[in-house]
Amino acid sequence: MISRIRRARAQEPESGLAMVMVIGVSAVLAIFMVAAIAFAVGSHRSARNTQDWNSAMAAAYAGIEEYQSRLANDTTYFQYGNPAATFEPASDVTLPTGASTNPAFGVGAGGTWADVAGSNGKASFRYEVDNSKYYADGTLRLRSTGMAGGETRTIVADLKQQGFIDFLYFTDYEIQDPEISGKSVSTCVKYAWAGRPTSGGGCSEIAFGSGDTIKGPLHSNDTLRICQATFQGPVTTSYNPPTGLKYLKQDSNGSGCSGQALLPGYPAYSPVISMPPTNSQIKREVRSDRPADVPRPGCLYTGPTTIKFNSNGTMTVRSPWTKFTNVKNDTPGPSDGSLNPDCGTPGTGANQLGSAGGQTLTVPENNVVFVQNVPTSTTDPNYRSATPSGLSVSSGANGSNGLGFPMSQETTPKGATSTRPAYGFKNGDVFVQGTLKGRVTVAAENYIYVTDDVKYGDSSRDMLGLVGNNAVWVWNPVKNSTKLLSGSNRRIDAAILSVAHTFQVQNYDTGGDRGTLTVNGAIAQKFRGIVRSGSHGYKKDYNYDNRFRYTAPPKFLSPVTTTYGVNVWVEVSPVMDSDGTYR
């Protein structure tokens, strides 16, 4: 008995130790359990926050895309926004009303948000519009804030109209201008893939041939013929056969060839980019009766006009037929003319627009110069019944416009006729040369002539648009088959557009070699222009101005239908909280 009691007592310390160990292990397990639960809850919260964070960014992107779709459906939508938004610089925007009300323009804690489609109201966005540069270069800035859960994220995007200057080289039709070739418009002016004759009738495509190197993106609405040419940028076409290549391995005569150099996967299909019928849209930028749309009108000149850009930021303009440099209304009446002090003084006195030396003016920064035909309506303020005093002119295929064109002994240029003269003395022709300091677009109701080098003083800052309603000519006068201009080579720094005709070297097939035609910019034309034939004319050196991916010359023409592409986007610190208040 005593021995059993002793054994029990001997075991008591071991039992106590076991109890302590059990309690300790249980406590540790409880700690691990609590930690596990806390980690699981924290992970859930982190995952939830991460999901909201990503969803907020997706919502901000959805805002950009939704705004792009509105612009695609309504090209005037750039005018809308909330003037109470804080997006700087201050923009000239107004809120749409009625059925056009847009919840994405909400501002502040009580303002609306637009729901992201398909999110069941769990993600939304707002955006703010900066259109302060739209009238200058067609660009818009958008600040879009996405919201999901309690998270907000903001991105800023630059949007630009997609158009002709997205390409170094753009053509509507791959044939020579019928006005120059004399071929049938009704027969030839259709795309090859839509039934244009490919042999006979002079309607076949002009090929890109040996020695042609295109250093930038190219698009043609027509079928391309490519023979031993080199393309260093993307090539797109609206020719889309069900199988095979999207171009013809042929020269201009239809003979097969090889040795073409294109980037992999090109040419690729792209829809037709339609050209406007005229450049009259630019002419609206010189009207003084549209202050909401044209707060700072450009310069209107009438009849043949010469412009020499000077490297100090000025231009010397001679325009004898001009009476008023701004007008009102599409069809101006007798009292609808006005004088713009930035555009010079009409008249033939010393240092006036009509004088022999012209008038030197500051280049109209971020604006336009439009040269119109002498009006035929007697009620137009720029109508003249008689030739300006001191101006010697003559009519005919090689008639004189009184400004030094044609040159002495110059033979009638190729293609000129009495009904379509090269230098019509009442035509809206502009003759351009010089070194530009500034940003301006020069447009002509008829022809543009590049009479000498046209270059930038600063290629990172200066920008020029040349928009001819009819042809844009590289001036190349000849006497019979002999060139009249000394020297060689020609350089043009500009975005060039011929709306209804072509960009071409005058007398391209006579006068001998003229060296190299260097274009730094973009070329867009309705018909393919010829710059060299055999040993005559210019060799090509065409280079894309990469700035045109992001911006454009002032008020440059866009296609009939256009979309807006995002050129640059960047995430910034969220500008507002989830309740809508600005931070």
C-alpha cells in the first residue's frame, strides 16, 4: 500500500509537466490558427485591392475608347466637355445637352460617372477634354479617371486624327493625272481592283521601280505595281484579293519582275481613305464672321501670289489682285470684305502687297494662308474689273501672270492649254520658296509651285503644310529641251497634299538631269505624279517627318471620314477620389 502511494507520488511531476506541454502546444497552435486566419483575410483584402486597382486602370482605358467612339460618330464632338473641370490649360468646351448628355463629363462629389459596359455598375469612368490645340494641329488631350471599388487611377492620352500625313506617300489612284496625260476620265478614274482597264487606253498603274526607296509608311487606295523598289516602312493597300499577294510584281508596262524589298507581312490590306473633293474647308479659316470656330482668322490673298519665307520668321508676299485679306460668308457680298493687319496692306504703293517688292510680314503662327482665284462675281469684295495698275499680263497657254512667270524664253509647260494655262493671270496660284521659321499652312485654289528650296530653319520646331486644290508643281521651266534653271537638286520640307490632282515635276521628261528631289515630310495626292523619265527630271529621296505621327501642320485637311488614334498615353497620380472630389 505504501509502495503504491509512493509510486503515484513519483508520477505526479511527470503529469504536471505533460499538462504544461499540452497547454503550450495548444497555445502555439492557436497562434498559428489566428495567424493563418489573419493571413487569409489579409490576402483576400490584398487580392480585392489588387483587383480593384487593375479594374480602375481598365476603366480609365475604357473611357479613352468610349470617347474615341464618340469622335468617330461625330467629328465635331471635340467641342464638348465640362468647363468646370480642372484639366489645364483651360479649354473652350461646353456641355452637350438633351439626349446628347454624357455622364462621363461629371465633376465633383455630386457629379455623374459613366459605367463601363459589361461591368454591371462595378466599374466606371470620367474624362476631361483639352481641345486648346485642336484648331492649330488637330490634336486633343484627354484625362480619363477610372474607378472600381474604392480605387481610382488616371491616365492622360494625346489623340490625333488619322489621315494623309500618317504616310510618307499616299495616293488615291496609281495612274497619271488624266488632266496631264489627256486620257479619259470616265474610263480611267476608278480603282484597278474595281474594273479599271489594265492595258490599253493609258490607264495602267505607274510602278514603283528600280532606284525607288520609300523611307516611311505608304498607303494606296489602288492596286500597287512594284518592281525592284525598296520600302523601309509599312505598306498598305485597299487591293484585297482572296488569295496571293496584295500587289502586282509588274513594271509600268505590265512585264513581270523580281527583286522587291518589303517588310515582312506587307503590303497589308487597309480600307479606302477617301479624299475631300476640294480644299475649301481651309478657306473657311480666313473668314471673320465665325469667331467661335475661327477666333484668329488667317490670311486671304487673291490671284497669283508669291511667298518667300525668310529665316528671321517673316515672309515677303506679293499679291497685286488682293483687295481684302478677310471675308465673311461662303458667298461674300460687297460689304463682306475686311482687312487683317497681320496679313499686309493691299495696294501698289511702296511696301504694299501689290508693289514690285511685295510686303514683308510676320509668318502667321499656327495659322493658314489661302490664295483664291480672282472672283468672277461682281458683288464679291475682291472682284476687279480691270488689271491692277502697273501689272503686265497676258492670256493663253503660256500667258504671263505679271509676277515673272513664265521666265523669259520659257516654252509652254507640258500639259498647259489656253483653257488650263500654266500661269493664268487670274488664277489662285501661289509660288513658294525660302526658309521657314514658324508653323503655317499655305493653300491654293488652283496650283502651288515650289520655285526653289523650301526648308525649315529648325526641323524640330518649324512645320509647313502645302495644300493645292489642283497640282503641286516642282517648278522646272525649259526652253524647248534645254533647262532654264541653273544648279541642281531641290529640297522641300513640308506636308504636301494635292486634293484633286497630283504632286509632279514640271516638264519631267525633258531638260536633262536635275539632280535629286528631297522631300522631308509627307506626300498625298489623288493621282501618281511623275518626277523622272529616263535621264530627265529628278531622282527621289523621300523621308518621313516622324513628328506627323503626333501632330500636323496648322488646320491641315483630313480625310472625309476619319478616326482618332492614341499617340501617347501616360499614367499620372489619380486626380480624384472615388467619391468624385478632386485631390
